[in-house]
Amino acid sequence: MQLSRRIDDLRAAIRRADHLYYNVGQPELTDLEYDRMFRELQAVEGLHPELCAKDSPTQRAGTPLPKGSSFETGKHLQPMGSIESLMSSDEVRDFDARVHRLLDLPESEPLPWVCEPKLDGVSASLLYEDGKLVRGLSRGDGESGEDITQNLRTIRNLPLHLLGNGSLGSGSLGSGPFPKQIEIRGEVILSKVEFRQLQENEATSSDGTFRNARNTVAGTLKLLDPRTARKRPLDFLAFAIGHADGVSFTTHDEFRAALAMWGFQVAEPYARCNGIDEVLAFRDDLEQRRDELKYELDGIVAKIDRMDLQQKLGRTSRTPRWALAYKFAARLASTRVLRIGAQVGRTGAITPVAQLEPIELAGVTVRNASLHNWGLVAERDVRCGDTVEIQRAGDVIPEVVRVFLEHRPADSKKTTPPSSCPACNGSVEAEGKFLYCGNLDCKDQLRGRIVHLAGRRAFDIEGLGPKQVEQLHTEGIVQRLEDLFALGARRAQLAALDRWGEKSTNNLLDQLERSKSPALARFLHGIGIRHVGEQTAKDLAAHFGSLDRLQAATKEQLFEVDGVGEEVAASIEHFFAAPQNQRTLQALFASGVCVQQQAARELGRLSGRVFMFTGGLSSMSRDDAKAIVEQLGAKTAGSISKKVTDVVAGTDAGSKLLKAQSLGLRILTEAEFQSLVATK
């Protein structure tokens, strides 16, 4: 009785999850949670086949279509199945061994596999008759789907008619005549760049439409007005064939070539693999590079290349026996918020942080997640005790992206921002959605300020990293910013510190002495004026030339500097007007710091151009390359925007290059850049 109830609970939970994922576009479970539940049901039904029902989710490819749907439904000419999802290399090897047994082949004989990315989008099936698109269906329950043809027709890279001889030249697979009927299966997806721009350009809706790219795609395909769908830059990537009348292929590789010639975009990167070891190597390599690629992926799909072997292997009621999906480590997971605390950054920003029940995510144990600012905490109403979904992409700090309100404790209370600084108990000031500590001597703020000031792009003091600064502060040697340049008087105390000694002490003191004459731009960047980054510091230095002129500038004069608006101008005025900051500046000058004046920037032959560097350069460092273009009158930027005129792409250029291409910016190779700056 207990086992039967557990099976019923699992089936009900999976059906609900399928409905929310496929029909509503609002998943409530992470992939990891869903896979665990699905596998448990498979295992129980395998041990007790008498309890397995024909309508069990393990026997179906999709999920029932929603009742009262606004769309007509249509039947797939060939069922649209799922692919067996595997979680480890051992499972992949077991799958390969099973294929060998079914084909009666020795395991020592490598099978011909092809591998493609497993795209994190929404599946659709397109029906073409004599080369013309006549219908597009969602996956639905695998047998039938919703007719979303009008929305699919708005997708910019989806051919409404297969390309033929006139577009591709004679003698190709793309030349007519076209198949009488053919179903092309693929994924509707948003690129990372386009999704970020969509988030920036359109307000995030309260129902979470723009919470992630896949939800946005699912919601877009369900819009009743195709004019709205047309405004969203969806892509369609083809990867499979359903019913076909009038054409046949001997390999999947040949089919992919036909797709490209007919005008479809296909998923890249792609590989032909000789044996399962090469499949595993492809998957591991792709997982390492996933952040560089244009689209979100959650694994790979591997298929037996030869169509005759696919036919021989056949399929189960739910999945083909000749294809597998091997997923990457999960980057979404759910856990519980134990506490909402705060941390203080170098500019005094007090940032909310969720302390979590530890959970494995993307190969690491996550205990904390960023909540970014107090406005976001209020907007998402994150509370202590909440069950939340967290996301980790690449090396980015995990963030809370969703609250599961249905699991909220009855006695939960709203989270309120701190009324005083959590590090020094000093007063706080609000600026929009952000809170700041106003005490420059706040211990957490001070440590961050010193590490920033010592950085390579500021005062450039070697040997003064976070560990050294923490030690100097803990020992009471550096309690204020200006104490740093008075360390010569405490040489003996420094040398006596753990892991220091005479050599390290002398090296640090030499570095400090050398750094006492910073250029104005480096000084402005190093002292940590809120909202003044490296480029703004350079622009201010070039415009005013001296610290005295900058301090005396009116707000109107500050507005004359490119990139300085109301917020930045107010921050600069506030910084120099604060008595505590003036005391710090005077103490720095008394310690021997002498800021170098800067001549006004001369117009060079690259004036008016803005350069952004991405990837590695073999002939010079990025800093050297930036210095060269700035000497020639250009500006530099750290991120892609429409203000950038030139993008220099080195080796392993990633998402920034993709965004630059999408904006149509001028892109230079390293060789082209060298030629440009060498031209007299």
C-alpha cells in the first residue's frame, strides 16, 4: 500500500512538472530534481512491473495538452519522442555496451557516433510539403501538439520555403525537387546576447516571463498576437527528422548537410566520433567551453550516425535506443534560506547575501548566494526560511533567481534592510535600491579600499593583496588608508610579522615609495570615488588635468566630461565635500603622496574611436594595448556597448565577441590591430 502510494505521488508530481514545463513555460522543479524523481519512478516500476501503467510518465514522450488551449491542435506524422537522459560517464558506457549487444557486435568494435549540443530551448516540429512550410506544432504529448505556426513564422532564421537550386547552386542536396512531405524537428531558442538585451529593454513581468531564456521562449510561442512574437529575436536550430516522404538519408551527417543546404541553422559545435571515448571527450570539452558559446546548453546529444543501424535498434515506447543525452553538471538547484545577512564592499555598498543550506551545484558546494541589492530583495520578497532556486553560471557568484511561495513557512517575516552598517555599526545612507556605509574607516570597507588602491590599474603596489591587508589590519598596523604610506616608521613591526621578514618588508616599502607619485587618472581610480571606474577616472583626468581643478569643478563643468551624468557628478561632489575624505586626502599628501598633473589630451589619429579588447593577445598585454590606443587619442571600454567602435578579438574571445557581432561592431584581429596602430 505504501509503495503504491509513493508511485502515485511520483506520477502526480511528474505530470504536474511536465505540464508546467511544456505547456505553461513556468517550471517549478530544477532539471536535477526532475531527473531524480523520474529515475526513482523508473526504478520502482522496473522492480515491480505489475505496477507499471500505460499512462505512466515513464511510458510517454511528452505531457497531455492543456484543456481549453487557445491554439488548435495537430497530430505529428511521426511521434515526437524524448531521448534517454544520462548523468555519468559510466551510464554512457553502459548505454554503448547495450547498443553493441543489440547489434550483436563485439564491444571492441567502435560504433559511429555523431554529437551535437543539447540546447536549452523549446522543441517544435515543422511540416513542409513540396518545400513549403505548412504547419508548425509544439511537442505536446509526443503524439499531438499545439498549432503555433503563426508564431513560428516570425522566427528570423526559419525558412518559410526550403532553399533550392537558385540559392545554393546545382548538384547539391538542397537542389529541388523537394520532398513531398518532411517533418523537421528542432529547438526554438534565444541567444545569450539577445536574452540579455531583451531583459534590458523590456521590464521584467511579475509572472517571471523573463526569468530565464527558456521561459521567455515558451511564453513567446504561446502569444496570441504574432506581432508581439515578431519583436522577440528567436532562433530555430534544426536537429532531427520525423516523417519523410520523397527523401532518404544514409547517415545523420548527410541529413545535417541537407538541413544546412535547405536553409536551416544547425547546432554547433558538432563532431563525428569513432567510439564512445570520443563522445565522452566531446562532452567534457563542451562543458568547459559552454560559457563561450552563443546559446545556453545543458549537455550533449549523441546519436548513432548510420540510419540503417538506427532502424535496426528501434525504440522503446518513450525513447530511441540509438540516441542518448549526457547532461552537464546542474547550474540550477533549489535549497533553503537559513539567514539573510549583508556584506560591505570597498565603496561602502551594503549588499544582501542569502546564507543557504549547503547544496552541490555545478561541481561546487554552495553556501551563499547574492541578492544584489535591497530593492531586489523587496521585489522578489526573499525571506529567511524560504525555499529558493539558485543559479550559478561560469565563475559568477551564485544568485537567487526565484522564490517558491508555495513552500513558504506560515510564520515568515519580510526582510528589512539594516538600519546601521553590519560591520562598524555606523550610519547608512540610501541611494535608489542600494545602501551605503558612510564611514570610510569601516573595517570591511577599509580592507577593500586598500586592496583596490594597491591594484595594478590604480597605485600598482605589488605584494599587497587581500591576505596581506587582512593581516596588517588585524595586527593594528593599518587602521586608516593613510597609514599605508607611513609604514616606513614601523619597519621592525612589519618584519616581525608571520611570513614577512626583512626581504618582504623591504620589498613592500620600496613598492610604496615608488607608488607615491601616481598619475592623476590612477589616483582618482585608486581612491575609490563611488561610480568612478577606470575609464571615467581617465576622462576626468584628461578634462581637468589636476586634482585641484577637479575638486573646484561645478556640477555643470563635470557634465562636460563624456560619461558623467547626474549620478556620477553628485558622487564626485559628495566625495570631495565630505570632511572625513578631505582629512584622508591631506593625510595622504602629508605622507608623501604627490599626484601628477596631466596635460590635456591631444587629438590623435584615433580620436573619436572607442576600443574594447577581448581574449588573449600574444604580442602584448591588454593594458599595453589600451595604453597604445589612448596615446593615439582613442578611448577604451571594459564592456560591449553601442559606444564601442572597435573590438579587438584575441584568442579564446567569448561572449563579448558574440555580442559585438550581434551589434554589427567593427572587429579586428590581433594582426589587424597591430597594423592599425603601427600605421604612421
